[in-house]
Amino acid sequence: MADRPRDLAERMARRRKVGGSTPGGRASDGYLRETFTLPRAAARARAEAFFARYPKAGYMSAVETWRELPGGDIEFTMRRLPSAD
């Protein structure tokens, strides 16, 4: 029997309620995240070092979010997969 869209939505909602997220409220999507707050030059160097250690092609590394704080520092979150498999 084919499921109705409503059935699918209810099933997805139940899965989300039953341990579908981490204590921080973020979905458990398999990525590891690190957040940094650094001056602009240091932030650029840190991101370059992150990509050198965890190449985009192997770890799907990325700058997930970033923003400039009032003092001029950059707050950014880097994400990557746990392994390059």
C-alpha cells in the first residue's frame, strides 16, 4: 500500500522526536563542527590550516557559517566528516 504524504510527514516527525538531534539542538547529520572567534588574519590562517589538514575532497570540509563581530573579530564554524572514507 502506498503511503500518503501525511503518513510520511508523521513518520518523519516521530523520528525527529526520538533522538534525532544532539543536545545542542542540531540534527545528527554526521558532521563534526568547530567554532572559532579570532581576529581576521588569524581566522583566515586557521581556515587555511583546517583545509590543509582536512581537504575538501576527502572530508567535505567547509566554512559552515561566519560573521564579523562588533570588535572586528570573525566568528566562524568549520565542519567536516569524521573520516575521509
